[in-house]
Amino acid sequence: MAEIIDGKKIAAQVKEEVRTEVEKLKAAGMKPGLAVVLVGNNPASRVYVSNKEKDCAECGFASYEYALPEETTEEELLELVRKLNDDSTVNGILVQLPLPKQICEQTILHAISPAKDVDAFHPENVGRIMIGDYQFLPCTPAGVIEMLDAMNIDINGKHCVVIGRSNIVGKPMGMLLLHRNGTVTICHSRTKDLAEQTRQADILVAAVGKAGFVTKDMVKPGAVVIDVGMNRNEAGKLVGDVCYDEVAEIASAITPVPGGVGPMTRAILMRNTLTAAKNQLKTK
Ligand code: GUN
């Protein structure tokens, strides 16, 4: 049976480290803060945003929430982003995705000051990730690396297979694994004989967005399986991309959903907010 990778526990340790550092900034007279912008009524986004507020409170950050109506225009949102860029009490800015269809996500993400871009979605930060000159780490991929480190799972020389090529997870995940000397394969919807690829994985990362996508026959016995999926099944229950019970029988370690990657993503966001605050203090 696989060892369960407890994301909640590892995330709590990361947040505790952040909290200690935030205390120090506060003692020096700073009140670091994160602005979270939510546009519209996406129910999942609402949950994510309220979780981020809880995390901010736990770590000692001020959190500034901006909830805008569904019909907000691109220009109105841009105006808010510009205002937050210029606001010295705001160290990090997160615009929750997805945005309503009248707003171009790229235009908004490009408008966020790279120094406050705690999601690491701005092209400047994406480029930095590519060359390994990090300012901010992308939250979910960095959370995965943090978990592997916490479990003493060596990446060096391992065959790492990532399923999914999104800008948020798949692509940066491949890059971070590569920076840690993994041999990386990124699979996607056009990959031929996917199971043949995934069975090569020593470390398999599923970021597909489909409940139960990864079955036992796709996994090499002894592999480490990381499930980035957050899906609702027919019963409305939160489930990952991996058929947990059957894959746990043969994997050496596996992340549960919930309680795996999700809490780690949130913890890295807090760490990025701390990084932003420290960097801005330095450049004052
Ligand atoms: N929507 C889903 N995941 C994310 C994320 O990591 N950041 C933002 N801003 N929106 C998201």
C-alpha cells in the first residue's frame, strides 16, 4: 500500500515558517498584504478566495478582497489592477481565474506588476521560470516540489511524466522538475498511447481535470503519484484525476484529494506574498 503524502500537514509547516517571517516584518513596522480580486459568481472561485483570506489571517497578512460583479468590463478591471499596482500597502495581487468572457485574461495578467505577481502568471515571471531565475514560483507546481522534498523523494535522474500542458500547472511543472534534474515527459490530449508513456513514470503528476482519469494499469508499481485534479463527481464530492483506491494499491506514495496538492498551492501563495513583501521592502 502506498504511503499517503499529507499535503495538509506539509502546508501547515510552510505556513508556520511564513508566519514567523511575517512577524519579523511586522516588528519592523511593515504590514504586508495580499489583494485578491474575484469577478463574478463562480462558486468554486468563491471558495478558493475565501480560503485565501483564511490563509492570510493565519499567516498574519492583511487581505484586501475585491468582489466585482459578473458584468465588470475589462477596462474597469484594468483600472483596479493599476490602482493596486500603485498601492504600497498591497504587496501581492491575485486575480482569480477564470474571468467572465468579456474580459481577456491575458490582458489582465499582463497588467499586474511583475513585482506583485504572486501567481507568477506575468510573462516576465513565466520567462524567469523557464531560465531558473525565480522571483516567484508558480504555486501549484512549487507545492508539488515542496511535497516531494518533504517526503525525501529524490527527483534527480527520475523519469517524471506530467499529464496536462496548461500554463498554470503542466508546463511550469515540467520546468521545475527539469530544474531538479528529472527527465521530463509532458503528455496531453494528443499524446499517442498515453498509458505506455505514464507507465514509464517514476513520478507521475496528473493535471488533467477529469475525475478518475488515471487508472491502475497506467501506473508503474512503486511510482510516486501526485494528483493535481480538483473535480466534482456525480455525487458532488471533491475528487482528483486519479482512481485513488486502485492506484494506492501499487504506488509507493500518493497524494489524496482533498488534503494533497490543494493545501500546498495555498501555502506557496503565502510564501510568494512574503517574498513580494520582502522584495518591495528592499527596493524602497
Ligand atoms: N484559478 C484556478 N487556479 C488558479 C490559480 O492558481 N490562480 C488564480 N489566480 N486563479 C486560479
